[in-house]
Amino acid sequence: MRIIVQVVKNAKVEVEDKILSKINKGFLLFVGFKDDDDYQVIDKMIEKLLKLRIFSDMNGKTNLCLNDVNGAILSISQFTLYASLKDGNRPSFVKAKKYDDAKECYNYFLNQLKQRHPNSFDGLFGADMQVSLTNDGPATYILDSEVLFA
């Protein structure tokens, strides 16, 4: 499982020119799954995500977590996080979890995330979405379950 975490001043997601969700200060997440990801991995990733101390305190040190700053989350499903460009110039998605299984994992992820952080919002799984953001910092982090939990 991979999560790209962008610290944002604001973010929104639109489908067919309608705003589905928008947030102010917080995290914009891009979330992807690979074939062997399961609920246990998802639970660990959520725990890690919510404990990240990547917001600045009053001394300018990255020492605060999302809850400390009353931040929101906007989560976007993104299977392209497992695209491989190793061979040729056209992406291969063989490592990405198949649509139905990925949707099940993503729904589980959202459900668990919203239970632990109610100020969480999302886009529309599988849709052609337009995502806008104002990155704060800019600050972008990559959480990869293979690196974190190997």
C-alpha cells in the first residue's frame, strides 16, 4: 500500500464540474493498493498516518500531528501509484490491485479512517477526478507499506 501525503492549506476534488469534497488545512492523500495488501496493512498505515508529526509548532519545528492542528483529510484513490515504467514508455499496472479488490480495500480504508478521524472526506472511486490543492511548504511524504513494515 502506498499513500502520498501532501500537507495542504486547502484542497478539493471535482467530478463532472461538481465539487465532491473540499478541505482547508490538513492532508491530501493519494492512496493505492498492490495485490497482497490486506486489512492488517491498511490498519497499520492508518495508524502511522494519523501519528505523523509533520506540522510546525510555534518554534517552527515539525512536531505536531493532524489532530494537534485540527486538520482535515481529503483522500483520493489512485491506482497509478503502482504503475511501472521500467520497461518501455507505457505504464504497466500489473502490481496494482484489481478494480473490485482495490475498491473493497479502499472502502475499508475510508471506513476505518473516518472512524479514527471523523474530519475525513473523499472523492469517487474509479471516477475521472480533478484534484486541486495548495501545498503547504511544499511538504509531500510517501508512506509505503513495503518500506515501513518490511
